[in-house]
Amino acid sequence: MGIVVQKYGGSSVADADGIKRVAQRIVNTKKQGHEVVVVVSAMGDTTDDLRDLAEQVTPLPPPRELDMLLTAGERISMALLAMAVSSLGHEAQSFTGSQAGVITDSVHGKAKIIDITPGRIKSAIDEGHVAIVAGFQGVSQDTKDVTTLGRGASDTTAVALAAALGAEVCEIYTDVAGVFTADPRIVPAARKLDRVSHEEMLEMAASGAKILHLRCVEYARRYDVPIHVRTSFDTIEGTWILPDTADTEGDTVEQAIIAGVAHDRSEAKITVVGVPDKVGEAARIFEVLAGSEVNIDMVVQNVSAAATARTDISFTLPREDGQNAMAALAKIQDEVGYDKLLFDDRVGKVSLIGAGMRSHPGITAKFFASLAAAGVNIEMISTSEIRISVIVDEGQIDTAVRATHTAFDLDADEVEAVVYGGTGR
Amino acid sequence: MGIVVQKYGGSSVADADGIKRVAQRIVNTKKQGHEVVVVVSAMGDTTDDLRDLAEQVTPLPPPRELDMLLTAGERISMALLAMAVSSLGHEAQSFTGSQAGVITDSVHGKAKIIDITPGRIKSAIDEGHVAIVAGFQGVSQDTKDVTTLGRGASDTTAVALAAALGAEVCEIYTDVAGVFTADPRIVPAARKLDRVSHEEMLEMAASGAKILHLRCVEYARRYDVPIHVRTSFDTIEGTWILPDTADTEGDTVEQAIIAGVAHDRSEAKITVVGVPDKVGEAARIFEVLAGSEVNIDMVVQNVSAAATARTDISFTLPREDGQNAMAALAKIQDEVGYDKLLFDDRVGKVSLIGAGMRSHPGITAKFFASLAAAGVNIEMISTSEIRISVIVDEGQIDTAVRATHTAFDLDADEVEAVVYGGTGR
């Protein structure tokens, strides 16, 4: 029996009863003969409450101090969880990110993990203890200051620890039963997936599926960490996220063509109208955006109208970056010589994802036909080997998701249980 | 201008407004040209709230984990305070006990400071920053685990840091105006003392005065750290606690004979009745009590009644140790051969303290006469060079304190302001 890393989110440890329930689950895993390392988030809304406190003191808290403040959240939950496990007769020790050897860069608020040196965790589990580790936090290599990894990054802590410890699985516990073929709030007939590949999960996370953080899945793919996403409110199996079987076994027979339909309501679209059709103008625009830390998603350049030698460039970006991007582009209007800027935050992205689609031509045509039949207008398109995404009007997202889900035979015969206990994520 | 260490208690930083008020005071001190190191307690009732949370999870939390949990309290207050100072335009950095170099032994819940290695604090103030340090906590030398120093120990953190940094003063901010000649709730005419010696403060703290922790005063005396106890809710001067002038300057002219009257309601009295008057019996009794970690305060052995060759031994101890002590003594009844045990928790201790009394005979007689005149019966007596304590009936404590205060001319002409803002300590 090997090491199991279990990660419990805030909704699983929202109160004393939740903590005791989670402790029992940890002990059950231990009794099966596993060495157990647990990564835990802050209880319920603790992190938001701490942010509110900071807001009461100053609207612009220094990032170092905000990280110091927020890390109090996991400190509380991990100590309580260690107590609860101990009270069930199994020794448990809690460790901060720093004590667990989560070494990061110095970018407070969204630090990246540079290295994991889990010496104290190894010692603890070698002595038969359960190790409970604070998610979301680390210590900076240069300044030895406490850092946080960004919202939802406890999943990343868990996968990174699982990789460093050579764990046999990283179990991510949440209040949702697993990964679904679509958001069950939009598609009640969505099915829970028994397994998806790392690659598919990566595309789903990047396309708006919120169950796992993008960085966590990237980490899992790079280090081949098997993830099991499941609920802490029931013992049913969830969804396994595994290395692509086509890659590892050359066997795609069992691989479903389509894993699911994802959607994203957080995008906006900017159109730069009347850009002179000269070499370097588009480059200049995206240079400026990159310099303003704006993340571009999809880009479309219209065919130039020969008579005017001008073109329109449209791109999508996170809505929260919208103002920033508009301001940066306004500054170069004279230099680039474009006519005007259009900003549209009433758009959404719908994506079809499936590792099987690379060997099945005709998927794109079927996707577009289903959208057309449902009366959904496609504004932009982008594709990867295992994903097709379209930008549609915000008001048509739900229709588009449902039509696609049905067209690709993803609908279940019966509605499955989805959300347990908590408030969703 | 040298280093000033300021310590703010939980009532001073109970909410965002309190934190901002404290930040302004810190900045004012900085503007006067001082280097400022701040030690802060957890906000308001945070520590008790965290204890309640632990209680909900398990009645007997492992001490290591309880310490991990409780230290979240100062983490929150220190980060918020650093934010508030920064928002006033002065850079501030917060440091955990571990980061501040507060090295302790491994006794979780009541760890003792072994060493202070304030390298990071020195660097911070050398760079012109305000350093904000978590009170109450440290890191164990052996296991590198987080420790707490016991209830009220933030004062000790502050004095220890002041000693290690060679600070010119350690200011202890609280919601009380200073050290008073008696508890103003009992004696409305109590006067605020402008100064007391370390030695007197030590006896007052040991005799029940709650304004400063005994360990903090011991530390200050050992390292000659001047303490200024004052309120954070006003700019008035409080009480200076300084090395004994008779020792350092050979000048006792200004030394008042009596510093004040302290009382303690937390004691109990045990009488071992009919102990055979043989060598070694008393030793055996106190050996057993020491083995049970019971702290004995005063001891009286009655003169043996020659006819029976038996004696009674009475001693006082903290009430909370009462059960423990009775159980330990019951086990040795046959071995020692005493008749019975009497337990009395309806007693209290009243103490008269003053460094001047060692050179003024007659103080004891006057003290006893004033108690007799007030109708107070003395049950036990103990003395040091600068203190006389008596055990009296619990119901007579207030009468005894008032009578003594008046007899030694300590009453003020007018009632002074005492408690500010908060809820007392």
C-alpha cells in the first residue's frame, strides 16, 4: 500500500462536524494500510472573511501582509483536523506550507511552486503519523516570507505534494460528485465521467470547467499524477483523471470520442476597427497588451478589404482585464492609426472537448450544425487537437451547451446526484 | 533616539478601528525619530474563540496542535496592523514568533523563552521599517514546532525582545491607565503610581495584581528593561517600572514606603490534620505535592501539642490545583498516618508591598492593627523583605484591602480615570 494524498476543500471542513467527518474518512484510509498525507483549505468562507477584515483596514493592503493574513485560515483548519484525527486514536501532525517544504517564488498572492522539499512530511508518515498540510501557501525561496498560491490553489499544493512523494493517487474531495459532461445546472442530464485524460481535463479547465484549477491539472499532467475527484459527503467513486491511454498503452478503444461540453462566462471581446494592413501593426497591438499583463485567449483577424487596406482585429480576454486592455490600446491609437475600439462583455465561450476527436473527422461539422439548428450564431472559433471553442452571445450560452450535449449523445438516461452538503464551489 | 518596543493587548486591537488607532500611535512614535518594534496580541476574544472551536472538535486536543491553532490569532492581528501602518505611509512588516527569533523549549502551551535571535527584526528596523511581531508565540529549539508561551505572555515577548534589542523602553499598552495602589474596583480612591521598582512590581504580580504577568516582570528585572505601562486609549503617561533606585543610585529619598495593596482571590487552603510530629513527615507531604505539579504558596505548621505528638500543617495553593493536591495527599494517608484533610476555597490573600518597608520597622504592626480595627481575622501570614501577605476569609478581602489602603495614607483626594475603551483584562 502506498501513499495517498487527500485534499479537502473549504466546504468539506466548514464546521466542527465537517472536520470530524473528514477525520473519520482519513482514518478509514489509514486503516486500509495507506500512508495518508492530507492537504486542507481554510474552513468555509474564512478566506473571504479575512479579506473583508483587510478591506476594513485599508483598500490596498501590501501583498506580503495580505498573504500573512490569509494563511491564518489554513492554520486554523489544519490544526483542528489534526486534533480530530488524534481524537480517533491516530496520531496526526499539521504542517504549514513552509514546514511542508512548499518553496515558491516571491510573487505574493499568486506565487508559483518552485520546489517541494517534503522532509518533515516524509518523517511524519514514516513514523506512522497522518500529515496534515496547509493548502494554498508556501514560503518564498529568496526572502523566506510566507506566500499564497492564488485562489483555489490548494488543489495544486496537493498534486505537487503527491508528485514529490510519489503518491499512488491524489484524491481531491469536494462537494460535487465528480467531473461531469457539462455543468449540471445547465444540463440536468449531464453524466458523471468515470475517467478523463489529463489532456482533456486540462482543456476543460481552460475552457471554464471550475471543478479543478488549471495549474493543478498542468502539474498533474507534467508529473503523471493520477487524480481522483470525488465528494467528501458520500463514499461513491468520482472521476479518475489519468494519463492518456492512447499515449501510454496505444489503446484508444475505450476512449470516448467526446469527454464533455464546457462553457465560460468570464470572457469579453475587444475589436480594434480599421487597423492599417501593414506588417507589424498586429504585433504592436499584442505587444502592448502583453506589457499590460493582459491574457489574450482567441484572436481573429478579418480579411482585409482591399480597397481600404484596413482590417479589423478581434480578440477575447478575461473580463476583469477589460478596462486595463482598453486603456493600453487607447494610448497607441495615434501610433497604430486604427479607427476605433469596440468592447463587448456580453459574450461567452462554449467548448467541445474530447481526446477521441483527433482521430474522428467530422466532429467540427457536427458541432457547428447542432449550433445552427439551435439558432446559435458563432462569433469566433478556435481549435486545438482535442477541443473546439466558439464565442457566442452571452444569452445563447445555455442553449448552445444543451444542443451540443444532446447532439453528441452525452445525455444520461436519469439525472444523477451532483452536489452534496455544501454551497458548490 | 533609540529603539522603542510597544506591546498592544487584544482590547487595543479588538476591531478595525482599534487597529487603525494603534497604527496612528505607532506612526507618531516613528515620527519622533524612534525605531519602533511592536508586539501584538490576538484581536479581542480571538484566542478564546479558537479554544472554543478546538473544544467542539475534541475535549483533549494534542498540545502541539492547540498551539498551531492558537497562533493563528496573532497572525491575523499582526498582518492587519502592518497593513494599517503601511496605509499611513510607513513601511511595516509583520513577523511570526519563529521569524522574529523567539526560540523556546518544547513545552507546548507554556513554553519558556530560551533565546531571542532577532536578526530579521534588526534588518527590518535598520531599513527604516516598523517591525510588527506576534506576541505569545515562538518556535521550539529541538523540534522546530510552533509553541505558545501561555496566557498573557505577549508582555513577556515584548520585554524579551526589548532586552535582546537593547531598547530604551518597553511600552505595554492596555485598557487601564497604569499600575494602581490597589484595584480601583475595590478602592475607588486608589492612585495611579508614577513609578514602581521591578522588585515591587514582581511582588505585586505574584500577589494577584493582574496588570502585568509575573514572567514578564521577572524578565524585565533580570535584564534591567524599563517598562512603561499605559493606556492605548489616551496619551497620558502611565506607570514606569524601573530598576530599584536604592540599588542603582543609593538614593531612597523619593522611594515611597508603600507601593500598594494587592489581593488574590484564586487561592485555596488545605490543612493536613494530625500529622505525627516526626522528622521527615512534612517533607514527605511536600514531596508528593511537588510530584503532582502543585505550586505551594504559604505554609504554616502549628506548634505540636506535646501530649499527642501530632501537628497540623496548612498551606495555600492555586484553587485550580486543589483537586489534584487532595487526591495526591489522600494516597499517602496510611503512609504518613495523618488524621484527615480539610479543604477551604473560601480564602483570599491580601498583600502590602513596598520596597521602603525594609528600612521602616513597624509596618507589620500597623498592617495587623488596621486589619484588627476593621474586624478582619488573619488566618495565615507570610513575609518577604518588601511584602507582607495575610490569608483572610474570602468575604473579608475587600474590607481588608480598603482598611489597609486608608491606614497607609494611599487614598487619593479625587477618583482617577482608570479603565479605557475595552473590557478590562
